[in-house]
Amino acid sequence: MTHVRWRLRLQRLLGSRVRAWRRYVNEIATVGPDDDYAKEFFYFGRGAAVMAPQGVIYNERYLSIGDETLIGPNVCLTAGINGDQPMLATPTVAIGRKCIIGRGSHIIGHWSIELGDEIQTGPYVYITDQNHSYERVDQPVGWQTPSEAPVKIGSGSWLGANVVILPGTTLGRNTTVAAGAVVRGTFPDFVVLAGVPAKVVRHYDPDEGWLSGPA
């Protein structure tokens, strides 16, 4: 019993030190606007931060992060398919002010992705403006020329965990997207979306308040 107690004490001691060290490393590895790395971005706002550990980030010169925006741990932010690819739009990915991007999320831009101000996402949200094509049956899907369409997400919106935003989507202001929804299309301000594919399940009427279903 004495041996077991000492082993447990040692595990707790080592575990505590490892956790403290990990917190310290993550703190110093978090990217802020005064870091040299921030200068590689198209814009890296005042008070913004990309938390550690970072996910895959490349082609930073086409990425814009607004003032006071927080990019969570393990978030992937990319423009194109590699860090040397010239893009047609500058910036290709633009994230507005005071946004919070949840951990493990992916924002993958090829044409144009615009997030407004004060948008928040849950973890593991996927936003892209490009998708595979499948029309040709004589070629594997992965080798066919992909299709692209711009994405816009209105200010004040909330995207729940595991939401997927597909190319060509436009969301109005203060849109709420339920967890796990797969979204494609254009939607007005002040609605709640849910489902696969996502549909309007609630909308706001100025005279009657929140109502079920689409307007």
C-alpha cells in the first residue's frame, strides 16, 4: 500500500507540473499583433490572438483577422492549397471584429469567405467556399475540377458545434445555426437554421416576435 500511495503522489506531482508547463508553452506560443509572425497576415488586428496550439495556417498574406478577434486552439486557417499559391481575392479569408472561432474549426478559402463582426462559433465548425465536383463519371471525384462560390456570414451570428457552411452560402445578421447543421443557400436576418440540409425553423417578426418556421 505504501508503494501504491507514493506512486499516486508522484503521478499527481508530475501531472501537475506537466499541465503547468503546457499552459506556459501555450501562453508564449499564442500569436498576438505585436509578434513578428503577425506581420505575415494581410491584417492582424489590435487585441486579436491566435491561440496555441495552432492548427494548419498558410498563405497568411491572404488572411485578415479583425481587431479583438480570438482564434481558438487547433483552428485551421488557409487560403488556397499551399503557401505559395497566388489568390485572386485579397484578402481571401476576412474575419471581422470581436469574433470568436471555436477550437478545432476549419476556415478554408479559395475564392472569398467573409465573416462579419461579433460572430461566434462552437468547436469543429467547417467553412469553405470550394467543393469537389462529381459530374464526370470517367474520373475519380477527387481529381475533378472543384466548384467555388463566395461565402458571407452576417455580423452577430452564432454557429453551433460541428456546423458545415458550404460554398455559395450567405447568412444574414444574427443568424443562429443549430449544432450539426449543413448549410447552403441564402438566408435573411434574424433566423434560426437547423437540419441537413439546413432550413429555417424560426424567424423574427417585428410585430409578433419569434415565430416557428420560415417567414
